[in-house]
Amino acid sequence: MTDKPTAAAREHMHKLADKGLKEPKLLQKEEVIALAEHVAGEHGRASGTEHEIAKKAKHNPEGVTAAEIQALCAHVKGERTAR
């Protein structure tokens, strides 16, 4: 079995990223963690900065800034154009 997400899972992640880009501080703790885990799980695609933000968000989702959340969301939104 592959680790590739299904189309429905990708669509959900992109909707979550849209929400985070518009109102990053309205995301729930679990949503921030989901974004962080998604970005952290991408080997080679995310920059070092994005990986550091993802690592921080996984351990302390309340401690990330709005700009950091938006950086994670921008990474997720950028995936669609890269494929």
C-alpha cells in the first residue's frame, strides 16, 4: 500500500489550507497539527524553514504565529500547481 493521499484527503487538506490562509488564528488545534504533519511528511518538497515551522506546530500548535500558519498553508496550496 502506498502513502499517497487519496483525492478526498488532498481536497480536504487544500480546503483547510484555504481557511488557514484567510483566517489563520481561527484554525483549531487539531487543524494546525494536521497541516504540520502533512508538511513534515513531505520529504524534499518543503524547505528547511517550512519543516521547522511544522515541527514547532506539531509540538505546540498554540505557539505558532499567524504568519507561520500561513506559511504551512501556502506550502499545501503550492502542491497542487507542482503536480
